[in-house]
Amino acid sequence: MEYAHDPMVVANAEGIILWVNRAFTEVTGYPQEFAVGNSTRILKSGVQGLDFYEAFWNSLIVTGHWSGEIWNRRSDGSLYREWLEIYPLNFKGQGRYYFTVFQEITNERDITLDIQMAGKLQRSLAPKPILDNNDVRIQTAQRGMYSVTGDLYDYLWLNDRVLIGFIADVMGHGMSAAMQAGTVRVLFKETLQQMTALGDALKVLNKSIGHYLANDTFAAALCFIVDLESHEFRYASAGIHTFYHQDGLGLHKIQVDSLYLGVAEDVEFNEYRLRLHRGDRLYLMTDGFYDLLPSTIQSFPVGLETIDKDIERFLGQFLIQDDITLMNIEVL
């Protein structure tokens, strides 16, 4: 079994890996010393939903066997498709174990092209920059760790003087995060068009969003209103704890304590207000960008007029290990 061509795994009833063969390491990239003692969840791709796993376990319990196609994830984050067979092993007085053998059936080129196309479609859903308005200007920059991203943002006019929007980050990377981000986008747009009390909107979203996120997954978000009539920036946070406000006195770090979406069902979210003046700029971002900033900055490293050039120059200093989104808002 150690030298078999097909990858093999033995795990206990809790899903803890007890043994793998050499072919397992060759396909998944996980060394034996890392895999043993870890949960089989290290392979979970996020592509299959809860319904799939419920049917999987029902079949295994009732028939004592399961076989079929499943998507899993390698140690480098890439996805692969496999034909998997799993059998329970019963040892008297020692509990139940599971023996798994699989064959990779992935066409890597097709998957790469498909993910690249998914990324292109995802980017096409993002709103166009606001550059031709006399009162406000918005530009954004987004970079996924892979071709697709779990970050998202959107904004729309409630009327000609009130702009409402959000920026959000779904936990994880790759296709599973991107698929969940698409659902989160729909929930946000529907809710914010119906409710302008931002704290209440986040409370409603929080109660529903857990049904659409994978287990042990949460989302961070900040929703906002730019009110050009009252010259205010109204905002409410759910896990995006920091943004920056630049006015005539300099750059100010704004911090908000708040809980992530999907962590607990009954949570109150607060709405805050910030006075805006002509020439003020707001820099909203996900943690992928914030984590790259120095602890103290006197001026923001990315400007509105040169955002594409500046973002490439700035990110070129780092090894990118997260999805990144930056939204710049300027009051004209």
C-alpha cells in the first residue's frame, strides 16, 4: 500500500488522518508528517455544499460504501478533481476507521482556463469608477490572491445627492470564497436599497448571511452612505475595523470595534457619522491591503489620479498572501 500508484488514506471516525501513502503526498503536496494528525478538512475545497456531505455520510452509513467525483484542494491552494472510494473499517474493540483510495481525474489546463474566465466575469460585475460627477469621485483597485477573489464592493445612487455602498471580504481564497462573495453581493444590494439605517441593515444581513456561508466561515464588511446634502459620511462596520480619512489637517486613522458577519446571529451594529468637507478623501480597504501598511503612516501610499500605477508599485514590495481591495472616495 505504501508504494501503490493510487493515493490512500486511513482516518478515524473524527476524520483525523492516521496514515497516508507516498502517492497521497505526490498528488496533494502534503508530506506524510504534516498530514498525519491533521483533519481530512485540509483537503476541503469548498466547492461541495452541505447537501453533498449530508448525502455522502448517509450513503456511507446505510450502504457501508461511497464512491463518486469530488473536488479537493492541494497544499498550494490549487483545486483538483478526483474519483474517490471510501470504506469503513471495523476493528473489534477499537472503534471505526475509514479507508479511502482515489484517482485524480483533473484536466488542469481546463480548470485553469475556467478559473481565469470566472475571474473575468467576476470583475465585470464590479461598478465602474465615478469620475464624471461634480460632487464626488470614486476609484477602486482590486487584486485577488488567485484569478478570483473573495473580496467585493459596490455602490449606487439612492438619489442625485445620496450615494450608498459597501466593501466586504469573505473568509478564504479561490473559487469557494468567490462563489460565496457573489451571494453576499446580492444580499447586500437588496438590503441596502431597502434600508438606509446602516446599523439595522447589517443586523438584517447578519441574520441571513450565515445560511449562505460555508461552515466556520464568516465575512467582514463596512457599509456607508455619502450624503452630499448634509456633508456627512455615515458608516457601520461588521469586521472591517479600520479605514482612513484625509482632510486639511492630515491623514486620520478611523477605527471601529465590531463583530464579523456570520459569527453570531443576534448582534447589534452601530452607525457612525463623519463630517465631510470639499477636498476630503476616504480610503476604505479589506484587511489584505491594510495588513501591508506600516503601523504609522503620514500620507496614503496610493493616490486617486494614479491609482493603477501606484497600486502596482506599492504591491510590488510584498508577497501577496490575501485578496486585496482598496476604495478611494474624494469629495469635490
